[in-house]
Amino acid sequence: MADGVLRQVAASMFMVVFVVMAVPALASPETPLDYADARHLLARTGFGPTDAEVRAFTGLTRRAAVERLLSDAPATATTPVPTALTASTSIRPPRGPDASVEERKAFVQEQVQEGLELRAWWLQEMLTTPSPLTERMTLFWHNHFVSAQPKVRVTRLMLQQNQTLRANALGRFDTLLHAIAKDPAMIVYLDGVQNRRGAPNENFAREVMELFTLGEGKYREEDIKEAARAFTGWTIDRDSGTFVVRRALHDDGPKTVFGQTGRFDGDAILDLLLARPETSEWVVTKLWREFVSPDPQMTEMKRIALRFRQSDYEIKVALGALLQSDAFYAPENRGVLVKSPAELVVGTLRQLDLNPAQTLPFALAAAQMGQNLFSPPNVKGWPGGETWINTTTLLARKQFLERLTRGSDANAVGMTTPAPGPVTTTMEGAAKVPRQVLAPNGEMDHEKVRAQRFAREMDRGLRSVQFDGARWMVRLPGAATPERNAAAERLLLATEPQQPLDPQADAATFVRALLLDAAYQLK
């Protein structure tokens, strides 16, 4: 086999060189997948495949494997939504002269609480879904059509948006675009409630062009200004949280966008965007960077984008073409993508066959690594790629992996734990406040309270799962330790390990060494 391609990921305090494993390139969609090919496909489209899952795809043709992935994708979550997230029928916070300070604070705390439950719910779905690809695509669209709970505030609206993304995750992009333009969370996040005739707000019109469809520089400022007028009056009912069009607030005058003039409303503007070839190219480019490599091949990207557009924006057409392409299976494109925190956390739990009783601690662990679900940093979302790795997040990643595989000895792995003192350790519980979270004036420091609570929640969750290396290793193929070690390496690493492995190590130590190797951060 030919030598692989070196990959370097550098932050201010570390530098690692990744050597990509060499594999034969596939020449036809009808060529059968070997174990490495099947693992590569499932690792890129899901969260840490198990050995059984990889073997189930081994021997399938490239075409058959992708068809199986796409045909098994449901449009709804299998994990029941927490009752608290569906019980409320109003999104209006207490306000006005009759609303007390306590009522307002209670509303905020309720939304924080529900936000935690929402994160735990989604991570549980990622962990147990029968279709990891569905959740990967839901996560992809969450980072494409960005909104965030800190501004939206109302957790139920974030849940509804998540359900909309999932329902259309592998459907049609044009349908998803029209749905997200009327999504209440998106309307709040991009200030659609302030967009009215005579005083248009340009936020959504700008982002729908720059981030959702065309890409930066593919439009004029005048196009944004005119398009903003078309979206005036698109707002939400403040009691029910549903989308409404306020005709009295809508500018129904003629508008000129992309050289075309008409009495456009918001749907008409979206259709103008969908008619432009830049839209399919922008979406396929982002899908390429998510699933294939950081640097799209322009000729191949344009070919797939044309098929995508000609299919009336069937997402399965674009994704299927990418996953069957020579570029996807090329040796130089293996092990060149960095796992996101959600992929690292969920994938590790899945591959080690760990089933935590509560998933909130693991959602918090992902947040500590830089991916707080439902709270991307800004309208552009998480930049991803090598930006997932810096000195702080790398330490958090390593601590998480060590903690999972070293049992209950937190001190042995350098986990940062809060100072002693009673604090809340469950979402529902209440507790006294330790002195460490009091400000100098004796008042409670709520940020410190929250940090302490999250740290203890994470520690408790990590203690709730115990990895049995010997039991896990014996499930792998092979009659002897060397064979099982090789099977573990083949399953867990996308590239050759960067550090020497001790073949005499016990099972738990050997697996831990694989997880802590730099290659485990890649997919």
C-alpha cells in the first residue's frame, strides 16, 4: 500500500502529525466495501460505529451501502420528548406592572431548566437512534440554519425547530428552506418580529443569502434591502408561538431583486434564491466539507450540485452522490476531518457500549469541549474543522476519554472537580450553596453556582458508567490477544496510531491508549 498523507493539527501548546492509512481506491459504485471502507462510511455518517455495524455493511457495494443508509432514515425522533417541553402553551414571559421580579426570574430559570432537558433529550436520541445519519444531518442543518437559545429564550421554540430540521433532514432542501424561513425560533433569532413595512429589518434577508443559500459575495446590498421588504410582516403570535403573517405590516409594493421586479413576498424571494445555481453549489460545498474533506474538488462539486438542483433539491441525491464518489473513499481524504465534540462524546459511548442513565452530563461534556447544543456561538455557527482543537478543548477531550476508561478515580486523571460542599447534582434537585460560590459581599454568584453544578453533574454522570475493557475486547473477532488488539485498533482509529502501542498491556489499558492517541480525534 502506498504511503498516506500527513496531516497536522496545531494549537499554541501542541502539535501532532497524523499519518493517513493507505487503502485501495474504489473504482465503481458496484465494488464491494471491505471492513475499512465500511468503517469509514459509518464513521463519517454517524456516531462511532460498532464492530457489528461495520460488519453488517462489509461486503455491500458502495451503492447498496448508501441506499441502505438513506432508506433507513426516519423523520421523527424515537426518544420521547420530556413532558415539560410540551406542556406549556404560551411563550410570553411575565411582564408589565403586574409581573413581579420573582415571576420574571422564575420564567428565566424555567427556560434554563428546560434547555438542559432539551440538550439531554437530543444527546439521548443521538446515542440510541436507529438512524445515526438522521441525527448527523439534523446536527448539520442546526449548524447551517443557525439559531441559539440564549437569544430565542423559549426552549419550546428550539425544540420545534429541531423537529423541523429532523423532519426535513433528508428530504428536499427547498421545502426545508421555506419551513425554516417561517420557523418561530428563526424569526426571533434574526429579528423578524421587528421587520415591518416602512422600517424593514435586514437580518434575515442578509443571512438567507450569505449563509443559507448563495454564499458570501453572491448578491448586492440592494438585493438584501429589497428582499427585506418582502419578508415584512412575517412574525409570530406572542401567545402561541406560531408563525403568522401580519398583512398590515407587510410591504406589498414592487421590489427588484437579482434584476427581477415584482410584488414579491417572502416565499417568492426564496424561490428566486433556489433558482440560482449558486445555491446548490453552496449547499453541496458545505456537505462536502462535512462528510468528505476540508477542500472540495470544484469540478466534482459542480457536477453533484447540478444533479442536486435538477432533482428539485432532493438532499438524498446530493448526499448519495457524495458518499459514492471516488473522492469520499480516496486514501488522502481518510482521517482528515476532526470529530466534533458531539461526535466524540456520543461516538465513544456507542463504541464502548456504555449506556448512561442520564445523558445531561454528557451534553455538558460536549459543551465543555466547545459545542453547546442549541447554542452555537453566532449566526455563522460552529466553524468546525481544526478549530475544534485548541489547548483548552484538547485537555477537555483527553480528560473525558481518560475519565470514561479509568473507573471512578477522578484524581488519577486530573479531572477538574468543584470544591467540597453541597450543590445540586440533578436537574430537579435543590441544595444549599457552598461558600465557594458567594461573592465578596456575601451574595450568591449565580455563574459560579451554575459552573459548580455543571461540574458535579458531569462528574456524577461519568461515574455512572464503568468501562470493562476485558469484557468489551472479548466481543471483538479473534481467538488471541494480538488479533483482538488489531481488531480494536481497526475499529477505533481512522488512521495509524501516532504513538507506539504496548501489545502486552491489559485490555482496558490498551483501549485507553487507542482513545488517547491523536488519531482517535479524527474521522
